[in-house]
Amino acid sequence: MKIVTIIGARPQFIKAAPFSEIFRKNNEEILVHTGQHYDKNMSDVFFEELRIPKPDYNLGVGSGSHGLQTGRMLEKIEELIVKEKPDGMLVYGDTNSTLAGALAASKLHISVFHVEAGLRSYNKLMPEEQNRILTDHLSDLLLCPTQTAVGNLKNEGITASVLNTGDIMYDVVLRNIEISQSRYSNGAWLEELREQNKNIPIFTENEYYLATIHRAENTDDQKKLFEIFSAFEKMDKPVILPIHPRTRKLINKLDINLENVTLIKPVGYLMMLYLTANAYMVVTDSGGLQKEAYFLKTPCTTLRDQTEWIETLDNDWNVLSSIDVNTILKTATRELDCLKYPQPMLFGDGKAADHICHAILKGGK
Ligand code: UD1
Ligand code: UDP
């Protein structure tokens, strides 16, 4: 079987790693990087660390408004589908790259396989919610990470070709956590952070918050961004924050002096796993990081009013916080009763990539 796989943003590179390895053993995969993320530390580092095959195409679309970015991708993906004539199109998640891939394939009557189908925040103002609803409704095979996602699709009348495969990000964590621990233990993590960034103070494992912020709803509103960083400044432990380029640009406009927060460049996946596993708590608006915190038994505070990953809220492993200084501080300094409870594992058996591969080979037109 020959498929085209579309990736373009950081979390999609990570998700693609285990599937590409398995699928390529007996099949042909044309890997297409849209160029949505292009900085070395937002793209190349993941291909190197996770040994993702070199993309067959890089569309070089880059940044831009939603319409411009999605439109450029659509045009280029359509051209390459016509040229490559695949049996199916694989898309991951909920970015503009996802939607462009699904739409281009669907219009050319190519089967669409959607990994991470069925997630919903029920907040239609989020670009990701728009992308995932449209992609799900265009898809021929809906590969869900959880039973909740299967239920969400059922509520929208989608029941055919829906499968709970487990979460492919769980596969990636299981495959890489030991590699990460052996690479970065005994202080090697701090050495590498110092090599790559200026002014890194002394951090102690389990005595720092790991924070990431990039969601449009938090970054594009200066008042919200100010509240978030003001809260970080008042935290009872230092905050390490690998800063997304979107946030880096916007934070320069904030009138705030950062002392408790150490901004570092975006890190590779193995470093991120180490930082997550050894944090006192993760504070984030990322989708993927909420789950990684859960998989690695690190409590999490999510700086949003909704999450698509509601399983992580059980026993307060993850707690949502609205965006004001006091609520963020209260949530992040809560008693960590969650540590007393076992975690039900609701994200599959760590072999989602195998299940996805099997389903595609059975279900592709
Ligand atoms: C995108 C996804 C979001 C996902 C996130 C993962 C959409 C609508 N959003 O958000 O769902 O959670 O990726 O990280 O698809 N930039 C750079 N260098 C890069 C990439 C981006 O400087 O390599 C800057 C540009 O100024 C760009 C901005 O970041 O305009 C935002 O990038 P974009 O890809 O549009 O959205 P993300 O916020 O990254
Ligand atoms: N990540 C990383 N380096 C960083 C920040 C995040 O490797 O500096 C990883 C993180 O561990 C997770 C993924 O990127 O696997 C999440 O991506 P992001 O938060 O950008 O997107 P989202 O999951 O919210 O779509």
C-alpha cells in the first residue's frame, strides 16, 4: 500500500515517528513536511532524535494567517497527490497542516486516515477545534486515542470506521523515556541547558515548575499573557520555560521583569521528557504536554478553561485553571493528593502505532 503522510508542526513530527517505522517495513510512505514549523529546534531536532525518515517533500509553506497558510498547503498538497496517486492520506492531530491534507485528499477521493480523531474541547473559537471537526467529518478511518474520543464522534453521528487504537504519544514516551533518563541524568541536563542558553541558574530535580505557553487564546491577548507571567513570577519554586517562537515574539511587548522564570530555547524531545519527568509540576496550555505529564506521573496545571484530554483530570492529576494570577497560583500550589492514587491507564497499551498500521492496511480503499 502507498500512503501520503502530512506533517508540519512539532507535535506531528513526534507522533509520526513510531508509525513511519512500522508502516515502512512492508509498505510505501511518502512523507510530506508542509513547512508550518521550520526553525531547527521546532523541526530538525525531532527528525534527528526520533530517527524520523527524511521527508520526501518539504512544501516550505512557513508562517502566515490561517487562510494564507492553509490555502498554500492545500494547493501544494493537491499537486503532489495528483503526481503520487496514493491509496490513502494519513493526517495527525488538529493543525492547519492536518486540515489542508484532509481537504485536499477528500476532494480527490483519496481515503483520509485521521490519527487523534474525536478530540473535542467544545470551544469552537479555537482554530484546533475547527480543524479537528472538519477533518473528522472528512475522514474515512477515524483512529481515536481514547474511548472518550469514540463517544464524542458518536454524538456527532460518526460511528462507521471509528476505532480506539490508544494514543500514539504514549508509544513515543514508552520508547524514549529510558533513553532520555540515561542521556540527561547526573547533571547532564543542566550542562546541556547551559551550553544552549545564557544565564541558567542552579535547578534541582523536583524543585521546579516546567511551563509552556503557546495557545493562541493565551498568547494573542496581552492581558492574559501578563496574568500568566505575573503568576509565574510569584510561584513558590523557579519556573523553567522553553519558549515557543509565537510566545517569544509576544513576550517582548510585555512590560514585565522576569526573575523567577528562566526562558530557554525550545528543547528537543528527549530533554523535554527529562524536564517533564523531573518537574515538581507541569504548567501548560499544550495538549501533548498535559498527557506526557500524566504518563510520567508529574502533576499538571492546565492554563485553559477546557481540555480535550479529560482522562487526565481524574484524581486531580491535571487541574484546569482560568487565567488570573490568584487562580493560577492557587491551582499550582494545591495539595498533591493525586500522588496517593494509582492512575488508570486510559490511553491504550503503548502499541497504538501497530494498531493504526493494522487498521489502515485493513481499511484503506
Ligand atoms: C501550531 C498549531 C497548534 C499546535 C502548535 C504546536 C495551528 C492553527 N496551530 O500553533 O495547534 O499546538 O502548532 O506547537 O495549526 N514560528 C516561528 N518558527 C517556527 C514556527 C513558528 O518563528 O518554526 C512563529 C511564527 O511567527 C508563526 C508563529 O510562530 O507566525 C505561530 O506558528 P503557527 O505554526 O502558525 O502556529 P503555532 O502557534 O505554532
Ligand atoms: N516539546 C518539545 N520541546 C519543547 C516543547 C514541547 O519537545 O520545547 C514537545 C512536548 O514534549 C510534546 C510536544 O512537543 O511532545 C507538544 O507540542 P506543543 O506543545 O507544541 O503542541 P500541542 O501538543 O499543544 O499541539
